[in-house]
Amino acid sequence: MSATLLVRGARVLDPLAPEARPAARDIAIDAERISAVTAPNTIAVAATAKVIDAHDMLAIPGLVSAHYHSHDTLLKGCFAPMPLEAWLLHAVPPNYPQRSREEVRARVLIGALEALKSGITTLQDMATVHPFDPAEVDTIAQAYDDIGIRCVLALQVGDVPGSRPLPYWDDLIPTELRARATVSVKRGGNARELIGRIEGERRRHAGRHPRLTWALGPATPEICSAEYLGLLAELSERERLRVFCHVYESKGNMAIAREHYGADGGSLIRHLERVGLLNERFTLAHGVWLQPEEIEQVARAGAHVALNPASNLKTRSGVAPVRAYVEAGVKVALGTDNSSCSDAQNLFQAMKLFALLAGEGGEKAFAAATVGGAQALGLGDEIGRIAPGRKADITLLSLRDPAFAPLNDAVRQLVYTEPGRSVRHVIVDGRLVLENGRAATIDEDALYADVERLMPALLADLAAIRSRNERLLPYVEEAHRRTMVLDLGMDRFRTL
Ligand SMILES: [Zn+2]
């Protein structure tokens, strides 16, 4: 059999039919695809094939983070928990001066490296490029090419500046401070021009990056005009592009929706449906504050939800109605979100939180982190399972680890016990990108040195942003406090 890489003797865990003690298998990989999964020692391969001895290892499909942003990976650990709207003031790129190419490259690489070391093989990066600069897009795409992770890249763009993220925002924040209160778009834009720019980038990069897929990223409906969203829906339909969007992340989003979307009964979901976006190509990130009927509507439309339980807790946004999604049959994926609000590119944490909140055994969490993510990203036939014909995106975990000794129930221990510590090898697109826990594609030590060298400039800018926000924060906290006590008929801090 023709194979370039052979994984020998791994216990293969299938997300759709998990065995408690999975049988050992050989996995043959030919170029970027899996060519066979068979009983051990039944495949003869050429002497040129690389062989990985995976006895005492568990093979799982590479994990898929269906919601992530590369733009703030260098700010992990910088912030204590705070309301989403206060955190945005510190974290979004429009508040920072333009970053150097070196910093952009380093932040993409460090985020991707952390992801790989946690067994993630695909990231959905909603990247903010501000100010818009095609050379920065090139830097991001090149960094992904170099480290070898798979990426579905969506440029995060809105066209409505100066949005009010919370009720009471304008009443409470003094006029002279309001210009500082940028949580999203700084300058607006002509909807058609913005679409032309996004589409121009996609076309310019077409065919240049084998593991990179392009998608659309209207950041949140609130900062996008109906015209812009409608044009994105047309583009998505015409080019079969996936769309990723933050929807109902915080109670503030729900309260503002009730005021702004009168024509749609105050519902963001109805608004998204009216502009033509709510369909099987659409993934709403977070989805904490949906009403039961909105959850049903998402299920009927075949849209996906990417849940980010850790970041929702850190930004005091509440708890998504996890059980309701599962019961309604909504297609669920999991995300790791920003490094400055989750603060880890680690789906083991997300799987465990999801399983605990849903009150389930771990199977649904593992499926959401693999097949669910793959489907949300439009790669449902390509990745998410270890099977012949699929892309070879495989994470190998050591079973010689206390998390798996003894091996009683592989999926439950994967979700409830293993924190990501046992990730040994990671294969993406048939290539070994993490070998014995170390990057095989980039010089890790050089990257750590680069990060250290770049941080003083970033921290100086962060200090300036903190001091600029200092006078603003008491007003934001007060607007948040008043929003928290509003009766909107639902409480996502108490109900699951
Ligand atoms: Zn996000």
C-alpha cells in the first residue's frame, strides 16, 4: 500500500461510535489523506514511509476550535474577569496603534502553537486586521502556512461605527469621554466597498495556502448595517462561503437588540433570518442569551452554534443554554475564543465545561469538539473523524499518563480527566507538525525569544490603554450593573 506515514498500534477513538477501550489500529496516511485504518500489522508499506510507534497511545481526530481570534494571543493573563463590554475596551485592535509585522507573526504562531500542543488541528480565526492592510493579511496567512495548522480564516469586519454596546451607555458616559469608548468599529465604511475589500483578499490568496479556507466574519450584527449583512448573505450563497458572527454573547446584546431591532420583534435571530444569513452555512458564536423560540429557529434553519463556556464566564456574560441546544437538535461546536478572555487555547477545558453544563457523559462534548466543529467550518466530509479518504488530522495522546491509567472509559476520561497534558504527536494534513510535544515546523525557542523581545512595546501600549480607560470604567461598570438588574424575562446566570 502506498503510504507516506504509518501510525502503528494506536487505540482509535471515533467521536460517533466511541468504545470504552478502543481497539488498536494501524493508520496509513498517503500524502495529506488517510488511506487505511486496519487491524495492527496488516499493512505493508515502503521503507521510505515514516512510522510512528503509537502503542500505548490514543488516536483522536484533531480537535477543532470553532471560535478563536489570533489578534490578542500575546495578552493572555493580562486581565482579571470583567464585563464583556469593559474587556472589549482593552482588547480590541482598533484601540491599539498598528502592530508590527513581527508582532502579528509572533501572535499568530504562539496562538497556533498553544492550540497544537493542546491537540487542536483546526482553528476558526476571526481575525481583526486594523487598520486594514493587505500585507498584514499576508503575514497571518504565511504564519499559518509555516506552522502547519489548518485554519478557516474570516476577516472580522463591521461597517457601523460608534455602536452602543449596553443600555445606559450614552446616558452614563460623559460626552467628553465617549469618543474613547470604542468597543468595535472605529470608522464606518461603504458596505459595497467593504465587501469588495474582503472578496479581494480572498481572491488574491486563492490557491496559495493548502490548509487555509476563507470565510466571512461580520463581527456582530449590531455593528453591521442590514445592507452589509444582506450583501454578505449573497456573497456566501454565491461562493458557498461560511459565515461566523458573535450573536447574543451578553445580556447587553439582548437588551440592545430589544431596542434596535423593532422591525424583527427585537430579535437578532429574526434579523439574521430576514437579511438572509440564518442557514446551514452560518455559525453563531456564543449564543448565551437566546430565547427558547430563537433556539428552535436556529435548529430549524440548520445553523450552527459555537459555544465558548470559559470566556462567557470570564466576561461575566453568563451560561449558554447548553441543554436546550442539545434537546432542540442544534448543531453544536466548541470554541476557545480570545486568549485575553478565556485565557487558554485548550478544548479539553471547553469539553469538560460543556459536558458538565449539559449533564452528559462526554460523548456529546467530544463530538462537538470534532465532527461538530468540522461541520460548522464546512469541512464535515474532510476532517473530524479518523477514516479512509479523510484528511489526516490526528492527535495522538499518551496512555501512559495518570489521566488514562487505568483506561476505564476513553471518552469520559478524555473529557473529564485529561487536561491536555498527554498530547504527544499532532498530524495535520498528513504532516507531523508536533513531535514528542515539540513543534516540528518552526523553531519554538526562537519564537519564545521573539515574543519576549516584542512584549515591552505591546505592554507600553496596553498601559496607555489602561490609563485612557481608567476614567471610563466606572461608567461602564455602572451601565453593566444596571443592565444586569433589568428584567428581560430570562436569566442566563441561573438557568442552564
Ligand atoms: Zn469572539
